[in-house]
Amino acid sequence: MKGSDREGARPRVLTAANLNRREEILQAAERVLQREGYAGLTARKVAAEAGFSLGHLTYNFSGMDEILSETYRRLSGRLRERSDAVTAEDGAPMERLDAFLHAGFSPGFLDPGHLRLRIDFWSAALTSKVIAGTERGLYAHYRRDLTALLEAVAGEAPARRARVPLLTDTLMATLDGLWLDWMRRRDEAGVRNGLRGCLELVRALLP
């Protein structure tokens, strides 16, 4: 990544002003990423987009890896909030699972700019330990939520619950594939059929 990665001491106590400034910097980083991609993300571009000096970036963040990591956390947080909202609603376990799976494929999350961010973050995680750690943590959180929903569908029967790990692995891989396929083909029918296939698989293994 081009740009300044100087280590800067973050304030020990984050004041309201610091928190607001960090949020503005993260919003600016997201806009730069959507417009120019990971390869075009630099500290200078983020600072210019936010209307701040480079000093504000190094004061509020330890470096560009932290900025990118926190931007990814914000992005995933929006998906988690939507997923939490739909699964908190009343309904049978299968209905809540259906809502959970579809939450990640709403129009906002299928926006090309949003998907480009996801792919850029996955790429960055290959070379940055900080970003990789954030990605693993967020992935694990989503996986735990999915597992909990599948366990609710399975009920208490040991034989049914024993199939949950297999279903979790299969659905996680399928969801990643559907996002990538949408990025390539923009096929709404393909997304619908993929999600339907996920649910049919659950019904087949947890009758």
C-alpha cells in the first residue's frame, strides 16, 4: 500500500472529539476504497478526503493497517446489525435462518462498491496480520451466529445436532461463493437459487 505508514501514538484517552475525528477518517477511507480500490488507498488520499492533515491520521491511528482494519469492522458491523435485527424477530427457527441468509444479500450489500470493499479486504488480509486478525474475528462472529441458528433448527436430537458443523461449513462457503458470483455476473436469479439451495440443504439434513 502506498502512502504513510508511520507509527503514531494514539491518544490514551479518546475524547468525544477524537472519536468523531476517527469516524470521519474511517468514512473517508471507505469512500477512497470504493472509488479507487485497495491499490489506490494512501494516507495522503484519506487525509485529503477527510479534510485533515496527515498528522490527524497518525495521532488517531497507528497506521494505515489499523485504518483499513477498522473500516472493515464498520462494514461488517452494518451486515451484523441487519442480521441481528432480522433474527431477533419472532418466528420459527427456519424462518429466522431464512431471514439471516437473505440479510447479507439485500440491495445495499450487493452494491458493486460494497462488494469491491469486501474483496479488497480479503486481499489485504493475505499480507497484513492486523487486517487478517480483524477478518478472522468478524468471520468467526458471523459463523457463530449461523451455527446458533442451525442448532435452533436442529433442536435437541443428537443425530440432528451432529450435522450442524457440516451445514455451517457448507453454507459459509456457499455464501462467499454467491457474493463472488454476483460480483462477476450480477445474476439475481443465481443469488435467489443459491439461497434457496442453502435452505433446501438444511431441510434435507435436518428434516
